Amino acid sequence: MGYYWDNQMNAGSWWPFMGFVMVIFFVALIVGIVSLLRYREHAHHPNAPVTTRTSSAVAILQERFARGEINEDEYRTRLKLLRETHPE
């Protein structure tokens, strides 16, 4: 008469797999907690700079000029237009 484990996988062979799954679980848990804490700190930071549509548009325009996507004349024209349509 055979034992229960005769025709099945030995229980000892599952330990490496279970260990691997446990490591993955705890890494995911730690990454999730750290991400949540960083998000909460960033979202509720009292000294976070307040950006407006105009300042972000000017920043984008400055970046494009710095990368060389637009020339100086186009930069000045668009900057003047932004300042006329959205005075701060």
C-alpha cells in the first residue's frame, strides 16, 4: 500500500517557489508603502510652488527656446503674446 505522496510532487520541492513568492510580495509591499508616503508628502507639502497656466506656458516656451526648437524672434513674439493675453 502506498503513501499519500507517492504519485504527487514532494512537499519539500515547493519551498524555493514559496520563498520566491514571499520575497516578491514583501518587495511589492515595501515599494507600495514608500510610494504612498512619498505621494502624501508631495501632495500635502505646504511650500510646494503654485503654478499658473501662464507661468507653465512661459516655462514651456523657455524650454523650447533652450532646446533650439524655436528661434529668438519666435520666442519673443510668443512671449509677448502670452503676456498680453494672460497678464499676471
